[in-house]
Amino acid sequence: MATPPPDRRPIVVSGPSGVGKGTLYGLLFERHPDTFCLSVSHTTRDPRPGEEHGVHYHYVTTEDFEDLIAKDGFVEHAKYGRNRYGTSKMTIEEQTQKGKVVLLDIEMEGVKQIKNSGISARYIFVSPPSIETLEKRLRGRGTETEQSIQERLAQAQKELEFSKTPGVHDIIIVNDDLEESYKKFEEFVYKPQE
Ligand SMILES: Nc1ncnc2c1ncn2[C@@H]1O[C@H](COP(=O)(O)OP(=O)(O)OP(=O)(O)O)[C@@H](O)[C@H]1O
């Protein structure tokens, strides 16, 4: 049985790469099926084999993407390399109307943009117990090259600095013991709106 949280606002989850964001909301999705969904981003990059339009991304042309920016259709958007990525207001609205609480997995610059977009959201920052632990997790995941690990650790320092800005996040969860962190995550998600 789906148990919807009383507060239906979208939830923005941010924190350094490798800190465990995906692990935490993965548990939430598993333990509360049909209740939450991850926002599907728009991208101008080509689909990779096995990826599906509307599931992994909304694949659009650069022209369509720019058109949507001009219409103020994104809550946040960014360029990585030659490709553009963004979260559209329409996607969030559609998913919310289907009865789901939308989670957005967003990096720091995106968080700043969402804050300025005027949408009403809740903000969770997931922090590592230490940079050393973060490095261990990134290495343990086995998905990164040495260069990518170094880049992510440098970026992590900036994210951790930003997370100290008062009033940006509603809760900061230090992801040390996974079950304990999950409990805090779930409790926050199910907290009634103040
Ligand atoms: N509390 C924890 N204790 C130990 N290991 C953890 C904990 N949380 C997550 N991990 C492990 O850390 C690694 C990184 O986790 P995960 O992929 O969820 O991070 P992420 O924040 O979603 O990263 P990205 O932003 O790069 O997608 C994974 O191997 C995961 O199993």
C-alpha cells in the first residue's frame, strides 16, 4: 500500500557525488512503492542503448531546449560539455498531478537556480562523515577513473562549503550509518508541512 506523505511539495536532494543520495532515495522508493518518483530531466544528448524517452530523459533538440528556456519552462538547467540538461516545470507538475511526490537529484548550481525559480520545494543535503569516507565510497563504487575521483572530491569541497549557507537546506543528513541516515531521511519526508 502506498502511504503518501502529508507534504506533497517536490523534494530536492543534493550532496557530493558518492555520498549516498541514490542509495537513500532508492531505499525510500523500495519501502514506499508507487509513492515517489524521480523527476525525468530534459537533455539534448542522444539516448544511449537501452535508454527510453520519457523514462531516463526527455530527449529534445537544442532548438526545443532553448525554446523552453525562453519560455521560462525550466526550474534549473545546465550545460555539461556540449550537452544541455534541465528539469522542466511541466514535468514536475505532471508527476505531482499523478499523485506522486517528486524527488529531484540536483547539484549545487541547480539548487541555487531552483531556489530562485519561485517553486515551492523542500531541500535535503546529504553530507559525508568526512572527505576520506567520501573518497572511499567513490572508490568502492568502482565507477570512476582516478581523474574523475579527483574532480568529484574537489567539487565536493565546494558543495560542503555551500551547504553551510544558512537557510538553504531544510535538513542536513550526515550519511554515516546507512539505516540511521535512512530513518532521518524518511522522517523528514513524512513530516507534515509546518
Ligand atoms: N551510509 C553508507 N555507508 C557506507 N556506504 C554507503 C553508504 N551510503 C552509500 N554508500 C555507498 O557509497 C557509494 C555511493 O553511493 P551512491 O551511488 O548512492 O551516491 P550518490 O550520492 O547517489 O552519487 P552520484 O551523485 O555520483 O550519483 C555506493 O557504493 C553506496 O553503496
